[in-house]
Amino acid sequence: MPPRNRPEEEFEEQQTAQETQNTGYDPEVGEVLMRWEFPEYQHGHRGKMWYIIASLLAVILLLYAVWSENFTFAFLILLLALVYFMLEHRAPESIVCAITDVGVAVGNKFYRYRDMDAFWIIYYPPEIKNVYFHFPGGQGPRFRIPLEDIDPVVVRELLLAFLNEDLTQEVIPLSESFGRIFKL
């Protein structure tokens, strides 16, 4: 059994948690400058024809995998269909994003500015409203945060104090374009 904290230690922990809640300042992530929520993923509207074509394609790929005795591929097709079915029948969770004076918090992850290289905003409302972050030297993939109804000018001004803006990025990445076209 772990040792219990002394009453004064417990009080200090509660006080710190309460201060964080009241002021928006957490020593680990810094002072929250802006905060908003966005859905975990976009729940796109797909017509009946989309489901027919997707099902037909899945069956054809599954038959090909069995015919070519590639059972790993068949398992992968079935797994993909199962994951898609599960995601389709549940509402996306809401994720909290916070821009702080130390970095960007997305859900339960925190990205420090010192670990990032640049940001850029792609804003073509109402469909495309995103801020992207890039890491130097391929430390990690770029990541996207939907802006929802947040003013992109305010986000840009906040981030310019900490990061360089990549003005060469003017269109959404190709992978996102395919996702939008095929409603994935």
C-alpha cells in the first residue's frame, strides 16, 4: 500500500488543481491563451450509392485475397470493415485544443513550441478551416487541428509570437484531398 500524503501535501495538491481550474494556468503547459473544442473526426454525409460501391469494392478485394491465398490481406480487409462499421455507428468525441504560452495541447497530448518548426493555416470556409503544425527534421508527421468557428486571424497572431508561419503552404495536403473526395 503506497504511503499516504500528509494533510498539508494533499491540501497543496488540491490548491494547485483549483488554481489551475480557476486561472487556466498549469505549470506543465503554461498559461492558456485560447481554447476550443472540435470533433474527433468529421462524420461525413454519404449517400446510398457510396455504401453500395464501398461494399462492392470490399467484397471484390476480399474475394481476390481468398483467391490469391493472401489471408493476411483478407484479414486486413475484414478488420478495416469492422473498424469502419464501429466508427460509423458512434458519435465522434469532442477534443479540447488549447494554445498556451509554452505549446499546444490537443486532447491529452501536449506539443511544445520548441519541438515544432512551423505552422500554417488553410482557410476556405465553410469546408476547410484548419491549422497545421510541422516538426523539424521529420521528427513526426504534420498534424492538423480543425478551427471550427474560431477566428483564424486571432489564432495566427497568437502562434506568430512563438512559431514561424510557412506561407508556402496554400492548399490542403493530398492525403486530405483524397479523404474529402472519397468521403473517408
